[in-house]
Amino acid sequence: MIRYIIFCGYAGLKGSLKIIESRYSELGRYFNKIYLESVVSHIQDRGYYGRYLSPINNDRPDREPVNINDIFAGFSDNIAEVGEGGILKSVYELAKLKRCGFEIEIKKISTIQICIEVCEYFGINIYRLLSEGKLITAEDPIYTCKLLEDRGIATSIIGHLGDGLDKLIVDKEVIEYVNRPTQDEIFKVIKYEREDIIGN
């Protein structure tokens, strides 16, 4: 049975926010400040996981706030964190833990336009940038995604685990092998101590 990989969250979102906060004056000369402020305030208020940046009630006032950990509690045996090193590191480590390979489609990984633009501005890889999200493996990804999306979680089916050990990114006819994870891309932009960046 194929085990599909579901990504909950947005690639590079946490790292992009930290970069915006750290380099706000510089970015404010390049981007519309209202654009930057709206992203910063919305994420600070609502978090990193949900559709339209809203994991708690998905901008629906009729719903009570929920604990994000409660939503994922039922997936404890099939879940991995997405954090330092970005989603590519997390998928790599997940496959290594399960002693298998994977095949993912990079364009199916959820992103947000402002994060793409910030990464392009600094010349960094959004898929190797600090994130906050979850990876879930499931045999029935449609059911799992619907279950999560009904609770306000943004999900995307990005690929599947493989029988062999090859770790692949597939983009149409192009196949790229994923190398061992390297240092998080955020350190190319923010030069503070690691704990000051990752730990907050």
C-alpha cells in the first residue's frame, strides 16, 4: 500500500516572517509596507498552519478556537515536524527514519506569494527555509486532508514514500535527487546566533 506524504502548513513561512521582522526597513523600500504589515500581523495573531494563514478558526467567527496540538493528536504514529532546514530536510529525515526513499512534486508544496518574493529577493531556497508545519503519512490522503481541512488546516499531498532508498523531486520530466540536508537558508540572511533565530 502506498503511503502518501501530506504537508500541513506553508513552506518557509516562519523563516520568511523572521526575515521580514529582521530586515523590515530594507524590505520596506522594495515591497509595499501595508503588504508586509498585513502578513506579519496576521501570522502573529493566528499562526502558521491554516488556510489564509488562519489555523485557529479559519476566519469563521462561528467556530470556537481550538488547540492546534489537539487537531494532530490522532496522527501521533504517522506525523513529523517541519522546522529548521525547511520541508526538504523534514521529508529527508522522515524517509531516513522509516528507512525508505520518497518521491515528491515540488510544485505541490504549499507556499505564500510574499514568502516566495522575500526568498527571491535574498536569493534563498524557500524549501530549505525555516518552517513550522507537519508532515503526515497516510494510505488514504483524500480522507485525511478532508478531515484536517474541515478543522481549518491547510493541506497538500506532495508525494509518497518509496520502496527503495532514492529521494527524488519530480518536476514533469526532470528528476532531481535530494541531497543530505545543509544549514538552514535563514542563516544566509540573518547573522545572529542560532538559538536567537530558531529558538524564538
